[in-house]
Amino acid sequence: MIDNIEQVGRLLPKLEASLPLPATLTPELAAFLRKEAPEYHVPRQCEIVEISYAGYSGGIMCRFVLAGPSEGRAFHVSITHLTFDRRHPLAREIAAYQKHRIKRMRIEDADRPSQGRQTIVRYDTPEVANT
């Protein structure tokens, strides 16, 4: 199992209570979004508006909205593709979760080298950027 379920159970309610939560896109995620959705503005910072748990495959998922030509578009990404201000009260808990998940994913990927690791991004239908 990749995630420590007890750790997730403690962290999820705290994250939900902290919404909206400021985060920074990793350079890899920003590049991916610029390539996949060139019509949308991809800022360095984003505001997470929803938190969910996608189980084994995705872990803790974060939803944010990017401004586009006529309306916003929501994206769901794994929390491992975001960074957080170290001064945020949950920064240490988030970093511990990310470190644990990434370490476990690497171990699992070593067992299946041909499959590799892919960025987990799910697109929602277009919606108003103010949501």
C-alpha cells in the first residue's frame, strides 16, 4: 500500500478546514499544463478549492481552477505535484505525506520498471473561474 491510511485520515480534514489553500505548482506540472492546455494561463501559484482522496492510484487530490479565454477550467492533481509555503501550519504534515507517498511510489515503480510513473491530472468540464 502506498499511503498510510491513518496519516491520510488525520490530514484530510485539516486540509479541508484550511480551504482555500495556496500552493505552488511544481515546474514539471506547470510545463505539463502549458503543453496540454495552452489556452489557459498557468500561474506559478494556485489556490486549492477542493480536497479529495483518490485511493491507491491518486492519493490526496487537489482541485484548482485556471483562468482561460472565456471561462475557467478546473484541474485535479495529486498533492505530490504541488509545494506549500513552509510557514503554513500544515506544511510539515503535508511534506511528510508527500515524502512518504513519493518514496513508496519509487519502491513500487522499481518493481515495475516498464510502466514508469505518470503525472496524474484530471480535467473537469469548463466552468466559471470564480468557482
